[in-house]
Amino acid sequence: MNLTRTTMASPVGELTLVAGRAGLVAVLWPGDDPRRVPLGPSRPDPDSPTLVETRRQLDEYFGGRRRRFDLPLDPQGTAFQKRVWAELLNIPHGETRSYGDLARALGDPRAARAVGAANGRNPISIIAPCHRVVGASGRLTGFAGGLEAKAFLLGLEGVLPAPGRKARCG
């Protein structure tokens, strides 16, 4: 696979964006473990149209001007992982789902652990909003970017109080 990459500053740290010919392949966190999202070699290309558009849309999201992404996506994984990642795209901005909710939406209520494992391997974090997945009790659970980043993203979407804001009621 012929991959290009660039980085961008964000409120959750420097993100690495990776694209292939068919679309966005990965959004990687600062210090991301390369075993979490195994990728082949890539070359820097900050002018790649996919990466330029991804950066623009992420900037809009972090600025509170975008609730849904419109990008060509090409995450690499198993058929099951791709089904989970596609289901993440159905979680609306400002809402959360549990791993069990996702398993039921995929037609296998007993697959919550497998959904959790696939969620942990989501290569297109933020775009496919794995930060919107919480434990059955509503508690924040593991996140490749760290729980602080997850809380920030949920605060940005109004699910949790953002710094300097009160939680939404009702």
C-alpha cells in the first residue's frame, strides 16, 4: 500500500494522519503503539488532498463547527473490525453507546468483548468516534489517546462538562 502522512496540532496533542490511494487510513495519537495500528512505510506529503481535507475537517470539529465527517475512508482490518468501525459512524455527535449496545446493533449481543477489542484497534480515531463508546455503567473506559483525551472529546461534544462549562442536564 502506498501511504502518505502528515501531522497536525490539535487540542489532544499532535495527531499523525495517514492516507492511501482510496482514502484516510489512520489518525494516530501522540506516542501511539505501532502494534495497535500496524501500517507499512509511509512518506511525508502534507499536500495530499485526503490529508489536507482531513486536517481541515478536524480543525472544524475541534473548533465546534463540525459534527460529522465527510471523508473517503480506507481503514485496514478484519471484516469484523470493519463492521464495528462502520457502526461507530452511526453514533451521533453528543451521544454515547456501550460496547453491549454496539454488539446488539451488529446482531450479536454476546460480542461485547470482541467489539471492545475491535474498538481498541480503530485506526481512524475521532473520525470513527470510538471516544463515544463507554462502559455499560456509563464510565469512561480504555482509549488509545488516553482517558484525558476521551474526556476532552466528549466534553467538546457536550456529553461531559468541558473545562469552564457545566454539564448539560435533561
